[in-house]
Amino acid sequence: MRDHEIHNTVVVRETTNHDQYALDWADDDGNNTVHICYVFGFDNAVRVANGIAHEQVEFVKHPCCDCDDIAELQSAMQENADERYQLPH
């Protein structure tokens, strides 16, 4: 076991409660998790994870969904990534 774990990922995972998702810090393999919070609704969980990830970690991992608005989610994630890589003025 390492003395200091590197958490470079926010993981969104389903829980056993209806429409509730847990957000965790994790390493790049998704291991060594540390719980952050619970969020209701997949869309909300992904948005919160992206918000937490902004300038904090490199990756957000979440389960696939059969959402009708997957394009909207992908667009929001791309906007977040674009903001992250803009150079300061």
C-alpha cells in the first residue's frame, strides 16, 4: 500500500436506492475510493461530478445510461473540458 494515494478521478456509481448515485474520489483505475456525496438523478450526478472535477482531477467516470438526452450530457461534458484547457488571457 502506498503512503499517499493519488485521486485523479471522480467516479459516479449507482447505489441500491432508487435514482441515487454516489460520487467518489478514485485513482486512475477506479480503485482506492473515498466517498464525496450522494446525488439524486443520473443527469444531476454527472453534472455535479463534472463540477467537482473542474480543475481538481483529470477524469470523470460514470456508468452508461440509456438516457434520451445523452447528446446533451456529452455536450455539457465537452464544454467543461474546453473550459479546462483554455489559456488564461
